[in-house]
Amino acid sequence: MWKIIVRRVLIMIPQLFVLSLLIFILAKQLPGDPFTGLLTPDTDPNRIEELRELAGLNDPWYVQYVNWIGNAAQGDFGKSYTYKIKVSTLIGEKALNTFWLSLVSAIILYLIAIPLGVLAGRYQDTIFDKIIVFYSFVTYAIPTFVLALIFLFIFGYQLHWFPTVGSVDVKYDPGTAGYFWSKLYHMLLPAITTAILGTTSVIQYLRSEIIDAKSLDYVRTARSKGIPVNKVYSRHIFRNSLLPIAAFLGFTITGLLVGSIFIETIFGYPGMGQLFISSLLSRDYSVITALVMLFGLLALLGSLLSDIIMSIVDPRIRIE
Amino acid sequence: MVKEATVDSNKVEINSPPTGMQVVFREFRKDRLAMFSLISLVLVIVGVFIWAWLIDQEALMRVSLRDKYAEPGEKFFLGADLGGKDILGQLVIGARNSIAIAIAITIITVTFGIIVGLVCGYFGGWIDNMFMRIIDFFITIPSLMVIIVFVTIIPKYTVKEFILIMSLFLWTSTARLVRSKALSESRRDYVNASKTMGTPGILIIFKEIMPNLSSILIVELTLSFAGNVGIETGLSYLGFGLPPQTPSLGTLVSYANNPLVLQEKWWVWIPAAIFILLMMLGINYVGQALRRSADAKQRLG
Amino acid sequence: MNKKLWGLLALLLAFMLVLAACSSDGEETTGTDDGTKTEEATPEEGTEEGTEGEAEEPVAEDSDALFPLAIENDGEAISGGTLKVALSKDEPFQGIFSYVLYEDAYDDEIMKYASNSLFETDGDFLLTDEGIASIEVDQDNNKVLVKIREGVKWSDGEPLKIEDLIQPYLIIGHKDYTGVRYDVDFQNIIGAVEYHDGKADTISGLKKIDETTLEMSFNKLSPAIFSGGDGLWTYAEPSHMIKDIPIAELVESDAVRKNPVTLGAFKIDKIVPGESVQLVANEHFWKGKPKLDGVLVKVVPTSSISVALKQGEYDVAISFNASKMEEIKDADNMDVLGRQELYYSYLGFKLGKYDYENNVVVTDIEGSKTGDVKLRQAMGYALDVEQVAEVFYNNLRERANSLIPPVFASFYDASLEGYTYDPDKAAALLDEAGFKDVDGDGIREDKAGKPLEIKFATMAGDDIAEDITQFYLQNWKDVGLNVTLTTGRTIEFNSFYDKVQADDPEIDIFMAAWGTGTNPSPAGLYSKTAEYNFSRYSSDFLEETLTNIDSPKAFDADYRAKEFRAWQEYMVEQAPIIPTMYRYELVPVNKRVKNWSIDYTNESHSNLQDVELVSDTGVKSSK
């Protein structure tokens, strides 16, 4: 298996390369450039043109690309045009925020969705099932930001249960326990919101898998052998039904990473999503390209993770 | 989309001896909720299209400042928005647009996804390998971000462009899902049995594997419809949605971004949100009935 | 099935309950339009706005009393306390805490609490003697003496030296400096170019006379020097901290990012990058140690800012969007201060092209669709800006009549009529000019009887911007003009300026805005060589007036004011640019704050030592 994983990782390199070319060209197609935003009556247009020249933005795109990819291959993604610091430093701060937020969201999501999905499937067509299905559709139909705002207003501002903005309280120093708890505390409300809204597909797939499994031969055999119902569910059905869910685990996490754009904007939580939107608006090429590359890498790792999990859960499928 | 699913199940049933369409009918007659949902869906969709056709869009989108946030009442049945534009009219046109978009995207992505997924899952080998590499590449692309970049770049951005961009990125997940399922199905005994009997691959795929995948497909269909509306809403919220002169359910709901609208001017966004919810529930119930009719083991009658 | 319906109803009910729980009042929202004429407007303040009022400004008149400029609060002050400032924005702040390097206005807002500013200004934004430094201008010899007070100290206790005044010039002029401030103005300092090109180690035009005096020599001087223009730099940099840091690395250094040494009332203590800044009182502040313990500045997303303010979470909100006024208008826990901004939005007509080879505007009246001055005037009269200002902006914007915002009281010409909404006049002008509806479809054709389609470019924004755009298109249609959007929709900021700057042939008219800065000189925006002259309109008279405004003769204030007036009148008459709206800046301030002022002449930001709080926690709104 290790050999296969290594091979998969190697395949990623050309994929990322194609992606880099794609996003670089796309980014250059964006109207305007990082200096367009500096337009005020007080700034000298000649100076702006000079800075453009200095930044190499007047070179043909392939020259810029070769320079960029050369540096990027050595881990240097350049400097942010707006934030004026190394892209790696800038994204590093935000990426950790987003990563932890997504992880906490994923944990809460599965904690909610798996029991509900199993219950709905097992007690199919009872009132129980109907309520769960209804819940899953309601959460799907509610746009993220509506629920997020409602939660923020009630639990943040009215009840003061959770902090309302930011990722950490300014009074703690990095590295202390207080800092860690403050971070986690700031993460909870956005994570819960994300989790509640993200359960639909897990519940739906789990439910339908279990309903299907009920009528399958091995379940019937097990039942007819007199194995208790609970045991049939926990041993047989549950394991098999988790297959598609497992297949989605990697994607769920990357999906949460990308979906963080909405949550981060509403909760003022400085992560990659928020950074992406703001750098897109300010045409911060170096940050846009680096972020897309990072998301691409994470997506690849996510899909690899999914395949590995799948091959563990269902030995019939070998990862290729 | 519903139509599409019916066609598929027809294909399945055509060769199978007893019933065909009758099974579907019988299933719906047994399940009154599904019947009700189906009828309502058809009525609503047809109604929305006809009604939208009757509305003079230019008059509807005329800004009338004095009617800013007019409350529901005599002049506007469902009130008016910031620009004093009738919400009901926008809801109808918006629903028409969103349904048309969702149907188009769903047909494109699901058809493509199913074909690729089934072919890969069943044949395996180099075909599978090739498609999987392509799909892998698409998975590398952070679709939401690239969609946003695309939307910023293209100079003319209308419903048509929106459908194409979305379809480009959405077919892969369906394909992957179907493939993983088809992969495990095609290792099963019944497929092997058919193979040894010399049944052609195409037949095995559509006649034998497909029905077993139908439950997962129907879930996928339901979710992708609402998902598309959801993405569109999200894009509108971020400011990358359809042009404001093209009302859609997404634009209407995204007005709730303004706390004032969210809390006090509920008539602007709640109708659209409820409409989305009802559509989803309806599709789900119809989908479940269809699934039962495709799967003999679960039939009610 | 019935059960299902009940379920739905229950859901709806739950939804409503949730909404009701977070909604303060659902009922009192009728009649929103007149609701903003708040009773809290206390007219006793307003020294500066008052002067405008006296000048019989027709539009601004009734809005003078709209908002107070300052609050005092009688409550007894607590000792110490932390002032919480909300920075209302959706992105992280950039965190470049240096006046020579920062680019984002939000960094400036944060730095105001720890300002390195050397000068204070009066109502016309002219430098006064009240600040740390003062200037003496020797007009004949093109020299300026900058004198600093004795005993002023940096936040780390180091005394302020003349070297600290020279340091910023050495940074800006350096060849490794990549900011926008190395510009034509800066090159006006003698020796700046030589220093930039590496031919000199210092700037020869900057001479330290003694421990408190700096002599500056310029190539030429204009009245702009009194506004801090012409190359004069009005901030100090702590040379003892940063002089050894290579210029190229300065922007990433801790001295800029983490612990900048400052001259202001507070000093930066802790920073969470992009999110929040904690400042503490600066005991070395030259006006005396502030009464507050500190200031906490936090970024708050725009979607929740009004709720946060109602809950008393923040004491002062910066960059509070005026369109959110409606959300807080019932709140009884805060005062909303307001002042007119240095801003105007305008409708521009493309009347030529910019020749980027020779850097000169080439006006081509004949070849432009809107070449006829009557057509331009008619398009101005056709716009119902008044209604837009009233309904969409709740009177927080008003119809502009001149290209100089009224804040510049001495230069602003209040007597100008401007283009007030008058569709009949617009129609009459069009008839007169020969734009008649020949084929009877309700749309006017051009003078030759051919269809006339005017392409309009405007920027995308919030939903308000979209609706306003539609409204303006309707306005024009009402007088029979067929105006369409350039790309079929509103254009995103960056591409908008790309197209406007490149004189895209698809643009006949466009709508944009300028923040004018504190130097009112219009040369940078309207002269023959200005790239920012987006309408590409120029004429001999215009050039002459612009030159006069900045000429040595204009050191005579009356002469300058006269030329300013001539320029404003000419621009209104020729209408290459029609100003549409002035904007109000709103600053909500919680009731627990004592002494807060946004009066340009007497801003709290320059007297932060006097700000106090009257309770430990913010006051919540009871509604």
C-alpha cells in the first residue's frame, strides 16, 4: 500500500503543475492589477507605473510565470502586494486558523450526522425518520449566512455565550494555555454553525445505504440465524453503510475548507477563505495563486485520504 | 430532472417482463404523499414558467423609490424590496430562472457523471485510469474559488455562462460517487454471472448495475438541485452572483445578508427560502417513490 | 399529509420565533424615510458646518443640524478604562504601522491612536502652530523652516530630534522604497532626485539648523505647502529605532509590524495580525498622559456591526457605512456623530483621449457622443439625485453643486446652482440642441436624426448601487435618452478603472467618485497633463485657472479663493464632470464615552488625552 501511496503522491506533481499554469493565466486575466486600488488624487500615476515596472507586471505573462514557478518550486511564493509580507507567512497564519476550524467542524458534523443518519435509516418511515429527513432538508435549504447571522446574534451578542469576532483574544500571548483555549473558544460557534448545515449529505447517504442494506442477503442471513437486531446493525449494516461516508471524508474536509469562505466572512474569522476574497478584490496575484495551489494540494490529499480509508473499510476495493 | 430520472427507470423496465411504467404508477398511487408532491411539483413548475412568461420583466424591475421596503399588502402581495420592486413578481421570475438553471446543470452533470462513472466502474483498466486522472485533476481545482475567478474575468456574465461554468466543475463528484459504487457492484456475483453468460457490457451496466445504484443517484439528484441553488445563493452573497437584473431565488435569499432585512423585512427573503425548501421536499418525496419503483425489494405494492 | 403541513407550520413558527428573538422591534419600521431626521441632532455644535450654513448653501442648509459633531456627556468619569473601537470591515487589516509605508486607510485609522503626526490643522486643513511642529514659509527663497517643540518624547522615552523629522524623507527618497509616496511632489525637494538615484548620501535640501529647527529647500513653492503639500512630510519616524534597518526590509520589520515607537496618546501593546490591536496609554505623550488606560481596536464584519453597537460592545465605530444608519436609528445607547467627508461622486463625460506617449489630454469635443454641452447639462438635470439621497441614503448624502466639497469653507462656492433635478429643463435643453424624437418611439435621436445610444459605465457595489443605477437609467429614459450599461451590467471596481483609464470606446459617460484629500488643489484631477482627468476635457481657460490656483500669486488667500470660484463656475457651465453627491461620514459613539468629537478643527484624535468613560461596560440599547 505504501508504494501505491508514494505513486499517488508523485502523480500529484504534474497535476499541481497544470493547476499552477491554469490559475496563473486566469489570475493575469483579471481586470486591473494590485496597483489599481492605489488610485487617489494624491497618488502620482507615473509613480504607480514605475512600481508596476519594478514589480515586473509589465513583462509578458510567460516570463512572469517562469519566474514565479521557479521560485515557487523552492517554496518561495513571493510577497503579498497588499500585505507586504511573505506569502508563506501571511497564509501560514490564516491556514492554521482555517484548518483547525474545518477539523473541529468535521468532528461536530459527524457527531451529529452519523447517529441521525443511522436512526433515520433504521426506523425508516416512522415519525422519527420523517423529522430527521425534514431537519436535513431544512438545514440544506437555509443559506449558510442566514443561520450563521442568526446564531451570531443570539448566542454571540444576546446571550454572550461565544465571542463574536476574530480568532483569538488579543490579551493572550501565543504559546500559553490561555491562548489555546481562547482560540478554541473563538472557533466553536462558527464550527457548530458549519456542522449543523453540513449534515445533510451524510445523513441522506447513510440513511439510504442502511435502507438498502436491510434487504440485502447478508443481513437477511444474519437475521435468520437469530443474531439480535442491534448486533446486526452495529456489526454488519453500519460497517457497510459507512463506505460512501468514508469515501467522502477527505472531500468533506476539503469541502469545509473551501466552504469556510462564507463562515469566515460572517464571523470575522481570519482564515484562508476570507483572505482569498480580499486578495481577489485587491488583485493580490501572489496570494491568489498561492491560495489556489494550497487548496489544490489539500484537495489532492483529501482524495488520497478518502481512497485509503475506503480500502481499509472495504477490502474489496484496492486503491490503484 | 424528474423527467430524466423517469426516463432512466423506463429504460430499465422496458425489457423486464411485467410492468414498466405501471410499476411507477402503482408506486405513486400507493404513496399519497409522493403523488401529492409530484402533482404539486409539476403544477408549480409549469405554473411558474407560464406565470413568469406573462410578467413584463422590465416593468417589474423598474425601481420605484417611494415603495422602498413596502410591506406585504394591497399594492404588493408579498411586499417590495429596497428598490421598491415587487417581491412576488421577482419570486416567480426568480423561481423560473433558478429552476431552469438547476435543471440544466443537473441534466448536464448527472448525465455526464453517470456515464463516466458507470463506464469507469464497470470496465476498469485504462479507461478507468484515464478518466480518473482527469477527474483527479478537476478535484484538485478548488471549484468555488475558480468559479469566482471565472465570474470576475468573463465580461458578459449571464445565465448561460453560469450554467456552463457550474457544470464544468460539478460533474466530477457525481462521476466519482457512481464509480465507487459501480466498482463494488461489478465485483458482485450477479454481475459475474451475467458476464459468464455472455451478456454485453452495456446491457449489464444499464440493466443490472444501474438499478442498484438508483437509490444513491436519486439522493444525488435531490441534493444537487438544492445544492445548485445553494451555490448560486452563496455566490450572490459574496457578490459574484447573477446580474441583479436577472432575479433568482439566490439573489432574493442573499438580501438577508443585511441584518435589517434579516430581522425586520422578512418578506424579502423568507418566501424564497421557503420556496427552495418546499421544492426540495417535493423532489425528495417523488425521488423516494421513484426509487422504490426501481427497486423491487422496497416496493409498497 | 396534514401532519406534514403542521410540521411546516411549526417550522415556520420556530423560524419566526428565532427571528423575533434577535430582532429588536419588528413593528416600528413604517415610515422609514423620515425616521432619520433624528431628534438627537444637537445644533449647538458645528462650528465648521455652521460657516457653510451661513454661506446660504441651498442643499446643505437643512442637513446642517442632522448630526452633532461632538458629544460631551455629563456623567461622572471612571478612572482609566479601555475604549473599544470597532473597525467595520470584512477583511483583515494590513497592519503596516508606519506613515511612510502604509497604503490602506484602515491602518491609518488604527495609527490615529498612536499618531506620529507633527502638525495640527484648521478648518481648511491648513497647518497651524498648535501641534508638535510649526512651519515658517520663506516664499521668496523657496525655503521652509520646520520648528519642533522642546521636550516632546517618543513613547519609549527618547526625545524627539530633528533627525526623526529627516528620517521619513530618507526612507521615501531611497531607491529601495517601493511605496507610492516618491512622487512629483517629493521630487520638489532639492536634492531628492540625486539621493534617489544614489548620487548623494543625503538629501541636500534638508538642513538641520539646530536641535529644534529644520530648514527645507524646494524647487518651487505653492500655497499647497500650507496644506502639507509640495513635498513637505508631516510625520516623524523614530530614527533611533529604524535607521539601521535596510529600507527594503523595513516593511516586514518588528519596528513597523509589532512594536512601533510613536508620538501619540497611546502606544501599541499587542497585535493579533489582521484582527485586533491593543493600545495602552503613553505616559510620555506631550499633551499629558491620557486618562484612559488603553484602547482596543477590533475588526468587526459589516453584517454584524449594528447589532454589536446596539449591544454596547464597542464605544466608537469607524468606517460605519451610512446605509446601515437605518439599522441603528432606534438605538438609545449611542449618539451618532456626523460630518461631511472630503468626497464627491460625479457623472463624467468622455470628451477625448489621453495620449500616453506624450502624457497629455487630447480633447475631441466633435468626436464625442456627448460633445454637445446642452446634452451634458440635460443629462445632469435629468437625474433625480435628490430622491436617491433621500430614500436610499436617508439624507446621509446630498446633491452636490460643486467639485469642491463644502468642507473647504474658504474655497467652496455655495452660490452655485448645480444640477438640481429638473426633467422639464432637461427636455427643453435637448429640444433646443436638436435631439428630437424623430421616429416617435419615445426615444430621442441625435441631431442628424440617427439613433442615439449612450453607453454608461458604473461601478458594482452593494444592492443599493444596483438599484440606483437602474433608477438613473430610468431617469434618463424619462427625458427620452437611451442610456445603456457599458457591459450590460455594473462593472467591478478594478475593471471599471481599467476601462475608464484606457478610454474604452464602449464608455460615453461614467459615474465614479473622488476622495479629495486635504489638499483642495484640483490640478491633479483636471489639468491637461493629469492622467486622472478621466473626462479628458481641457481648455485654455481651464489650464490657466488651474495654474493660477497653484501659482505664487495665490499665496494671497483672496486671490486663490477667487480663482477657485472661477474654476468651479466654469466646470459647472461646461459640465465635463457633473458632481452628483456629497457624503456624510457617520461615527456612532456609545453613551459611556465622555468628550468625543469628529469636528475637523478639533478632532478627538488629536486630543485623546481628554477622552474618558463614564461606566465600566458599554451601554446597551433598550430597544
